Amino acid sequence: MNKRGFDHWVTTLLIVLGLMLGGCGRAKREITITLSGSTSVQPFAERLAEEYTLRNPEVRIDVQGGGSTAGIRAVKTGICHLGMSSRELKEDEKDLNRILIARDGLAIVIHPTNPLDDISLDDVQRIFAGELSNWKGLSGIDHPIYPITREEGSGTREAFTGLIMKQSKISPGTLVQDSSGAVREAIATNPYAIGYISLGLVNERVKALNIDGVTPTKENIDSGAYPLTRPFLFVSMEEPKGKIKEFVDFVLSSDGQKILEEEGLLSAR
Amino acid sequence: MRAEPTKIQRLLIFFLWSVAFFTIGILIFIIGYILIKGLSYVDLKFLLTLPEKMGKEGGVWPFIFSTLYITSVCLVISVPLGVGTAIYLSEYTREGWFNSVIRFGCDCLAGIPSIILGLFGFIFFVIYLKMGWSVLAGGLTVSLMILPFVIRSSEEAIRAVPCALREASLSLGASRWQTVMRIVLPNALPGILTGIILGIGKCVGETASLILTAGSSLRLPVSIFDSGRTLAIHFYILAREGISMEKAYATAAVLIISILVINIAAYKLMHHFVKRYKRESIFWIRLQ
Amino acid sequence: MKERLIKGGLSIIALTSLGSLFLIAFFIFKEGIPIILRVGPDKFFFSTNWRPFEKEFGILSMIVGSLSVTCGTLILSVPLGVGCAIFLAFFAPTLMRQLLKPVLELLFAIPSVVYGFMGVVILIPLIQTYFGGPGYSILACSIVLTIMILPVIVSLSLDAIQAVPRSYLEGALALGATKWQAIWRVILPAARSGINAGVILAMAGTIGETMAVIMVAGNSVKMPHSILDAVRPLTANIALEMGYATGEHQEALFATGVVLFIVIMILNVIARFVAKSGVSK
């Protein structure tokens, strides 16, 4: 029994070591491009990376989240090749190389059963600033409004504050969810909630509001009638070279742009 | 007017029964809900293919692999350290201040919440030691989490080995180390393994610290310095980002089944050797 | 000679857990303390303004958030947990006991993300329907955490109850007490210190829980006024913003970690002390 027990021990250890060495043994690998930044851009970048590596199997593309600001900083410190940002670059970030890969509409969404269809930018601002807290004046239902926002540092939130809040601040009583999907889920399950998500993420479970009578459609965004849009950017230290340039070129090519449009974004061109 | 004691007793016993049924009901509900919603999407293809469209389609193979990879790294570090510490505490020293200081440190380490371990792992392994978000950094961080637990359960298992065996070995002229390696460890092995298996369960379910240290890359980690996303993190991201509820439930089902398998394995193993232990279950050790 | 070497090696190994504890404390404090001093401890601890981009770091509402969630959890979980332990120790038929123990083990083993997810899918809509409010609330957190922490309280209370000599119970019964009176008046007081230690450890676990909490707490940075209000506990604050944080903001999150670390260490030490005081009696 003792002997046998010990053999088990040794085998377990060998299996574990084998697994690790197996991993290390294959470490000799292709070229890696690393991207990091906005969690809003991340899914799209992953989708692009997937297509690109199908065509160029020798390239490995790692896509990390972390948020727009963190991604831009990661580029500056050289941790990654390309940063992803879902907001415009700030003054102190202007020295970086900015590549517009797509544009995204920002939709103000509510529960589908809410009778409201149209809202003014001013009302949105007042709701999120905590000045307007009852649906009564908007949709006639006498019930408190539950605004839902993204966390501090999110590119989506920064785009929202830049476009709508201007000088006023989002009230601290606002519910916070850490991803657009979570915001959508929270709104889909609460008839009195309101929030903002990427237009590409709007589905049948939530209703996107018209802003001052303008429906959030691609046409209206292209014509500039719908006011809430933001850029999706790749950011790099200098003009991309070699494989990175090839990847960026692919993203900007009609194939790459078509993928982004399929996923609900608007072409950069 | 005082109520009759027997009436109170009957009432309270009724309350206790309902608490017990409530507890069992909750477990059945959670497991049942996830399995019913998710199991129909789980098949071999789901387990063994790469994800497509950020996990909206395709399988979860890279995440299963990352989970195994991070768990192995974690075990390679925490098992020798944990068992070594347990041997030292139970075989090489008598109870004294040194022992109680180590035990105290061990208890404190066990009490640190995983988000703090994540912060530490992020600043120390990822940034300071320049490992980046990687399997290695993640494995090291979770190994800190399960180390106290491995120490505890190994110590308990080693102490349960009858003294007579040690005395016999020592009296035959074996050295202390020989006794430990040939007599004590083999005899304590089932108990130690049970502890390790339950530790694996902890690793598999861990999320907070791994998000900060192992990253969340969708790719199959090839080297130990690649970032990898575990099943639990993948489930969190799928459910939170609302990418695909079907895949989220399917991933949760895989997660729940592996946790069930791990715990049943540990339970069986322990049950087999339970007579050696003072307590009825290793589980009760883990919680202290 | 060889034996000495081995013993030395093992003692170094034994010191790793202690060493890593110090390393963790060192790095968390190193990152977190400077910002507390720069902001000023009074502002950091007693301001409710958390606006990291305007350099305002006040965590009072989060401390209150953590405390209220913990209180809520204890109010729900202590009666349930101790009740379960009493049931297991005195009233449960063998079959029930054999069923209940693995059930508790599994409840402990289920990953916290799964609990959080179930909370969002099942509990939040229920609270919205029956209690009103946004659903994401102290109440939701407390219920989810109660289920997560129940196994810990049960196991530690059971240990404490079983450590009470059987003769206590028999003596009380022989004096004509009902079984319940004996448990309430004799067994529970005798097991008190063990149960207290268990409750304190459970408290530490509740304060430290992250993933489940972040999903159901609502995370708003405001002083809560009722149990139906959303809160942002300390752990949620770290997990929520860590991905985005840089510079001072990141330091402030580490400072949040420092607070959490200290509170949990204190609770652990108290639990140890309480448990010891029971043993020596």
C-alpha cells in the first residue's frame, strides 16, 4: 500500500510537470501583436483578430481589456503595440498616432414597455444629474427614474459625459454597472430604468429612444442628424510598421470594415 | 403567561427542519437551474473547439486549457510549499512560539480576500516582476490563496498517521527524513490529496484575483507568459457583456459540473480513509 | 548533517506563507498609504465624494456600504447557520445529516460568479416586484452573501457545539428541562466563544467577497438610506475601477485595499482571540 501510494504521488507530479513543460516547449512561436484598451472596442478587435489570423496563421494577436485610458497608457509605456480607445484623445494624448477604425452610435435605452419614444438631450442630462427623478413629466407614469451608468474611467461613460453632461456631473446616486451588457441586462429587467449603450448592442430586450425626434439609425448618424456618436480608435506610438501595419491595413480595408459593419458599427469612411 | 416549553420546542424544531430544507432546496435550485438552461448546449464540440466571435459561437477549449494550465502552475508552487510546511510543523518542531507565529501567518493569509490578493498579484507579479498578465502571474497569485489550505489539510492528515508507525521506523534505525518520506507521507497521502483536490476546486472557481493577474485574452495560452482566460472569467464576461446567454449558461454548466466532479472525487477519497481522521470531513478543516 | 540541512530547508519553506503575508502587506501599503496621506486621512475616510477624475477620493459611503451589507448578511445568516448547526447536532435523523453535509460543502464550493449571476437573474427581479426600488440593493447583496457564507457559520458552530461535553446536555435533561431548553440555556452558552469566532470569521469573509457583490450591489456612490438602496462596498470599488485606473486613481484603489486589509486582519485576530478564550475556560 505504501509503495503504491507513493507511485501515485510521483505520477501526479509527472503529469503536472509534463503539462507545464509541454506548454513551454511550444513557446517558440510566431509574431505576436498585442492590443489593449477599451472594453467597448475589445469585442470588435477580437473579431477582427480572428479573421486576420485565419488568413495569416503565422501572426498571433492578443487582445486585452482594461479601458481606454489604460490602453493609451499601455501604448505610451510600450506594454502593447496598439491601444484601443472608445473616446476621442485628450489634449495630453494628442502626440500619439490616431487611427480611426470605426464610429459608433450611442443609444439612450429604456425598457420596451415604457411608453416614452422620444427624449431631448436636455432631459437626459437632467435625469443623469439627478435633477429629474420621476417619469411623470416624460411618459406620464408616476414612478421614480432609475438611471444606470458605466463606471468611472470607461470610454463609453466619458463619451456620454462629453456629449451630454457637458459641465454637470452624473449624480452619485446613479446605479453603476461595469459593462454595456450589464447595463442592457439591468434595463431589460427594470421597467423604470434608463441608460446608454453602444448602438450595436441594442436588441429586442431594450428600446432605443429618439433624440429630439431623430431615430438612431445609420443613415441619421451618417448625415449627422443623430447627435450621439463617438469614434473607435487604434492608438500607436508611431506610424505602424511591418506586421502591425498589415493588420491595421486589414482593419481599414473594405473586408475589415465590412466585418465591423456586420457587427453593428459604422464604417470609418 | 408563558407558553408551554414543549410547544416552543415543537415550533422551533419545525423551524430547524425548514431551514434544512431551505438549504438543500437552494443548492438543488442553483445547480438545477444552471444545468437545465445550459446542459443542452454542451457537447464535445463545445468543449474542444475554439471560440468564434468573442464567444458568441464556437467552444470553450482555450478556457478549459487556461484553467488547467493556471491550476497546474498553482499546484506546482503551492503543493511542495504547503506539504513542506506541514511536515515541518508536525514532524520537525515541537509546539512553540515559532510554530504559532507560522500558524498565525497561515491563518491571516487564509483570511485575505481574493481581491486583495489580486491587487498584490497585479502590482508585484504583473508590474514589479514584469510578468505581464500571464498564466504564471495568475498561477502564483492563486497559489497564495490555496497555500494555507494545503498546509492545514496536510497537517491534519500527517497528524492522523499513528505515532506507532513513526516509532517503529525510527527504532529500526531510519532517520527522521527517511521516516517522513517512506512512512508518514505515503500514509498521509490520501488526506493530503483530498486537500489538494479541494484546492483545485477553489482555483477553478476563482475570478476576482485572476481577472487582475491572468488577463482575459481569448487566445489559447502557449507559453507560461501568455495571458489566459479561465472558464469562470469567461462565464463572467459572457454573462456581463451580454455576448450570448446560451453560451454563458453552457459555460456555467461546464463550470458547475467540474466543481461537482472535483468535490465528489474529494469526498470519495476522503470517505475511503475517513476512519483515520478525528473529524468527519476535510471540509470542516478547510473553513478554519 | 543531512538531517540538519533538511530541517533548515523545511523551516525556510515554512516561512514562505509568513513571508508572502508580509510581502502582500508591504506592497498594498506602499501603493496605498501615500495617497491617504496626500489627500488627508480625514478627507479620505470621512468624505462621501468619490470623483477620481477630479481628484476627490472619499470612501465613507463605501465603508458604510460594506458595513450595511455585512450587518444585513449577519442578521440573516447567523440564525439560519446556528439553527442548521443545532439541527445537525441534535435533531437531524442520520439520513438528513448525511444529506445536509455534502449539500453545505457544495454550497461552499460553487464559484462566487455563479451566485452573483443567479442573484441578477432571479433575485433582482423578485426584489423589484415585491419590494420596489431598483432591485440592486443592500438586501440583494445580503441574501446572496447569506447563502454563500452559511456553510462557514454552520461548520464552525457545529464544531463548537460538538465540543461541549455530552454530559451537559444529559445533566440538563435529567433536571427536567426540555431538549430545547437544554440547548438554549446550557449548550449554546457553553459553545458561545466558538460560535462567536465563527461569526467573526464569516464577517471577514463577507466583507472580502467581491464578484457576487459587484453584480448585485448596484455600485452607486451614495450614502444608502434604506435596505433597498444600492451601495458600493469597498471590494466592488476596487474590482469595478481597477481595470481603468491609472496614477492617483489606482493608488486610491490600493488605499481602499489597505482599509479592507486592515479591517479583515483585525477581524481575524479577534476571531482567534475569541476562540482561544473559549478553550482556556
